[in-house]
Amino acid sequence: MVLNKIDLLDQNQIAKLPSDWIPVSLLKQTGLERFREAFNEKIQEVLPGQKTRKDFYINQRHQTSLLRAEEHLALVLQSINHQQPLDMISIDLRGALMRLRDVTGENLSQDVIQQIFERFCVGK
């Protein structure tokens, strides 16, 4: 569990958080290193033995989706830094989520299904 905006909490409130929660403040840029470490640990659980980026293999469609998700997330951070309204920030958050769903298969559009049928002999 990641809890953002800890800059709005006092130390007593932060101390009461469950030990497995990761308190961060994007505004103050605190807690991000702990978040990165926890994220990397989760990756190791899901993909044991994958130590470096060069160990990963992804197809072109997934790579493109991940790069687009990264672009959306960069825009989210930029919008946060410029104190844009939440509804504006949510547009890029949704965009990042859609691109990540492309990778996980939760967002199969007709185009993606067509690509799969073109590349693989599915159903034969």
C-alpha cells in the first residue's frame, strides 16, 4: 500500500501507519526510494531470476504500450508539479492505465485481437 501526501500528516500519524505501507510525498519527493525498492522486490517475486533490464524480453506491442504509459506518467508528474486540477491529471492517469492494461491483456481492442490473429495461428 502506497500512501501519498504524507506532507499533510504529522509524525505521530505517520508512525501509526501499518509497517507494510509506504508513505510518500510527491510534492516533497520523500519516500520514493523506499517505493522503488518495494516495487523492485515485487518484480523479483513475480519474475524470479530477472536481475537486470537486459534479462527481460517483451514484444514490440508491449514495449510500445509501456513507453506510452511512461509518457503519460511523465505528464502526470508534470501536471502535479504545475498544480493542475485533478480532472486534468486524471486524463493522463487513465491513459497510462489503458496502456498498462494493453500489456496485461485487460484491454484487448479489436486492433490488438486482429494483430494476434495475424501473428499466430490461433484457432487452427
